[in-house]
Amino acid sequence: MVVEQAIIVRDAKKRYGSGTPVLNGFNLNVPKGCIYGLLGPSGCGKTTLLSSLVGVRKMDSGELWVLGGKPGTVESGITRVGYMPQEISLVDEFSVIGALYFFGRINGMEDYTIEDRYLFLKDLLQLPPRDRLVRNMSGGQQRRVSFAAALVHQPELLILDEPTVGLDPVLRDNIWDHLVKITRDEGVTVIITTHYIEEAKQCNKIGLMRCGQLLAESSPSELLEQCQTDSLEEAFLSLSQMQAQNQGQAVGQTPTGVSGISNVITLDAIYRNYPTKVEVRRSSTKKKCHALLMKNALQFLRHPGGVLFSVLLPILQVTLFFNSYGLDPKDLAISVVNEEAGNCNHGRNRGNVTYNQNEFTCNFVDLSCRFTGGFNDSLLKKLYYDDYSKAVDEITTEHSVGVMHFSRNFSYALQAKLDDFLSISDADLIAGQIDVSLHTPDRQIGLFVQKELFEMFQREYKKVLKECGITPKFADVPIHFEDPVYGKKDQKYITFITAPFILSLVFILATSISSSIIITDRHSGVWDRSLVQGVTTAEILITHLISQVIVIVIQVAAALCISFLQFDVECKGSLATVIWLGILDGVCGMSYGKYILSTRFLISVMCTSTALVNYASVGSFYPLVLLCGLIWPVEGMPKFLRWFSLSLPLTLPGISLRGVLEKGSSVNEPEVYQGFLVLAAWIVGFISLCLFQLRSKST
């Protein structure tokens, strides 16, 4: 007759990288309804074995059988298994009761049952007050709450990795008494690892591990008798010495004289004697998603930076943007060399225009002062010099943007030009010019100064012409720019960059939130522990999507409200189109963050540091910003780079949003719906790759 087994392991092998195998031809039998103690030194493979039994890790080769199926599958029970890993595996924002509610709900329990179990476990494990957060607990308190989370749903199989480490001896005795009771009265199977070898005497069966192999598998009394000792430590030492002397034995063979696993139960026999169908209590997808959403909400609301990052940061960023970009430069200085009127009596001399109505002539005196006084000192502060060379030499020390030079005959030359512009000499034409030499490496400041000086000259010269009875249109250049079809004649740079800035801000914030939450779940162990209890990868991702979409809506609302209400950004098109484009852009950024992390969990698995999340986010985000047309028009790029830019998730959506804001374009127009299509395509692509990589990952 074959004894019904809860766990069977046959010829299991596991190696990390190119190092020594952690498990090397490992075999194990765990009968139902017993306490099985797995003993061995650190690094012998205990934790690897237990995590493989619950499906968190996969063996390189060999066969594992857990409660009638492969580890981690519905057939193996899932919700019938209670798993306490070596790590705490609880998020810091859980309270005691919150942790029990989370693991109870994903295991299909009703809330009133969870409350009843809490009252029992509170006394059994001496739990902290129900509202105390995990981050405010001591290490021992955290372990007790983690143990309670494994016991809350009264599992059929308990897999416990060093649950009593650091606990009070009296509490350890209570825990062992409870484990003995539930195995005897309820038929629960327990497999447990422990540092306290002598407490394993209470196990029904123990397995001694060393160097990835099982030295012996027997009851404590039989093992002590065969090793002729009354100490399990001495028995373990004796078996270790025997293993060292018998390195040539076949893998999995038990040392001579020790009752072990040489009498192997075949898997065929197990299949014949194990029930073909087992009734499994399953939690509905709705209940699991509710538990996951509550967990995400707690992580967000109880994290000190959650609200600050998600709500206040967008407001701060938008405020800084509108107060830092697109505004006219102020407090600039320009050096003035006026050979005609010097410093114009420190601005009191404004020049003189005398019109003779009888002869229809004008006399100009110190007209250069009219032009130097034509612009405000808050924009361009005037530094007067008598010598041109000195003005040039002191440009650097005075932080001047350039030198403006008026010749000695400036007013006379302008008057001669008006009197007889057909016969005026070249010398007078040159004397009537304002020579400006800009000495600033800043192109934007240079363009601004040119524009201001030109507009100043046009404005003041028209006033002079009007005083002389001449139509001001005489001062216009022979090209006239009418009011534009879209926008304004004096278009500001801020209007050009506002649309892509808002989208890029929402995109990067969503990427960062997605990264940080998944990193937290992976690093804390809650992700794997949830999968052990039957939560699917799709359910985790869907609840993350829902939680983060809510945050994205808040961020988009904050960014748009500040833009429209505080800084008077004009929206000529549909506000609903702007909102939906912003939300879709945020979802794309969130999907992008998940995709980065799901590339074999590039950050959350291969690296456990949130610092690398920031490196990856920034490293991948800046190329998007540089190529999306935020800083400079896409038309300025080389042709091949322009086409690549248009395929990115921020470029066409930025053009679409700019079209809605400035032109009033509707969603029916190609300029707008192309942005929506690009975002939708990237979202579908990111999420599909994310799901594929998460499901196919092997640890």
C-alpha cells in the first residue's frame, strides 16, 4: 500500500549561473498530515526548494508533485497552500488587520471569517495592535504578522521558511503546539525549515540537507537511534562526515546504515493513488481584484511621498514651467556709444523734431536720444561710453549683450534722407544707420534683442514721421505680414512648447509611478507571495492599471487646471479632446514603465534598487524629449531622424494637442486622430509585450 504523499520531489536540480548546483539530484517525500522538518546549514538549498514547491522558482530539471499537481497550478491547490517565505513579504503600508484582509480575500475568505481568524491568531502569535503599520513594527513583530498571513485561510499545506527565527522561546513553544494540533486534528501537512535543530524533535519526519542533497529522511527517534545519539546536531554532524567520506556514491543514495529514500515511491504509483479531482476553494477574480486594489490604495495613500509626487509635483512642475520658459528676458544690458549726444543728459534729452508747416520741412536735433529712450531699462539697461573700443573691451565685465553705435551726423543724415532720398550720398546713408554689434553666444537672447531693437526703431521712427506730416507707413519695409490664419502675429515660444511639455510631464510621471509600485511589490516579496495564493499576473497588472489610471486622471486634471486657469493657456478646440489625449498619454507612459520592468523584470528582478529605476526612466526619457519636438521643431531634424521621431509616443500626440489648442482642430481631422492612434498602438504594444514577458519569465 502506498502512503498518500503531500509532496514528492524526484531528481531535482537547480543551479544559479555557472556556480555550484544548489540542488543536485534532490529527492524528497512529505506524507500528508505530518510535520516535516527540513534541516541544514545556510546555502544548502532549503529556501530554493520551498520556493520551487510553491511555483515561485523553477527547477532546471527533475519532477515536483504538490497536493496532486505541478507547483503553482490549480491542480496543486494554490489556495490550499499557506506560504511563509524567509523574507517578511509584506508591504510597509499594511497594518496587521490589513495584511490579514489582503491574504484572506485573495484566498476567497469572507470578511467576517477573517475577523474571527484575526481574534484567534492575535492570541496565538501575540500580534501587535491591529492598526499598527508594518513599517512601525520590530523585526519579530513583522515575522509574526507574516506567519499569521500564512495561517489566516487555514490551508491544507503549510510551507514555512524559518518561521520561528528571533521569536520568544515561549511563543515558539506555542507555535509548535499549534502545528502539532492542526496536523493531528485537521490533517494539515507542514513542511518547515528551522535554525533551532533541537526543536525539530517535535516533527513527525525530518530531512537533513547538505550540499544540495538529502542526507537522511526519517523520524527523529529513528534517526537518533540509528546514529546512536540523543542530539540531532550530533546526528547531523555524523551524517555530514559520512557524506564527505562517500562522495563517490550515486546522487540521492542514502549513506549506509541510515533509513532514507532509497526505497523510492514512483510517480506512477502516486498518480494511481492520488484523487483525480480535488475540491479547491477558489477566490473569485472580483474578490482578488478588490484586495489588490485596496493594497494599491494603501500603498499610495499611506506612503509619505505618494500624494506629494502624484498631485503636488505636477502642479509644481507646471508652475515652474510657465514661470521659467517663454518669458521675455529682463535686466539685460547694452553698451551705447553715441557720438552725437553722449549720454543724452542721462535720459532727460529726448531729441527734438521741428516741423516747418510753410516749407514742409523737418529739422532733427539729437534724434539718437529719441531712439535710445525708446526701450525700457527693465528690458535693456543702457551703458553709455565715449569710446567704441572701450565699450567692446568691457562687454564681458559689464555683461553687455552688444554695442549700439550712433555716428556724429546721425540726425543730419536722417534729415537729408527725408529731404532728398534720391540724391543722398552713401556717406550720409551710412551715417544715418544705427550700428549694432551683438556679442552674446545665446541665440535666443540675440534674437530677442534684434527683435526689440527693430520694433523700437519702427515705433519711434513712425512717431518722427508723423510729427513731420509724413504718413507712418513710409517707415514700413516693403513686405507686410497680415494676421495669421491660426495663432497670433507675435507668437510666443511658450505656446509652441506648452502642448508637448504637458504630454511629456504626464508621460514621465506615469512611468515613474508604474516603476516605483512594481519595484516595491517585487522587492518586498508581495508579488510572488500573491502568485502563490492563486493571484494571476493578469489580475495584478489589471489592478495596477486601474489604480494608476486614477492617479493619471488626477495628474492630468492638475496640470490642465493650472495651465488654463492660472496661466491663461487658450484652448480653441474641444476641452474633452485635450483631456482624453492627456489621459491616453499617461496610460501610454504607465504601460511604458511596466514594459521596462517586465523585460525579464529588467529592474525589479535583475536589480533590486530603485536607483536603477530612475536611471532607466531618465535614460530612456531624454531621447523621447529630444526627439518629440518639445525644444525645437521636428522639421529641423535630418530626414531619417524626423521619420523616426514621428513614430515615437510623444511626437505626433504633441502635434495633435498643439492643433487642438491653437487651431481648434477636431478629433475628426487627421492631425488630431493620428496622435490618438499612435498612443493606442504604443499602449497595446507595451501591454502585450509586458504580459508575454511576465508569463514566460523563469526565475
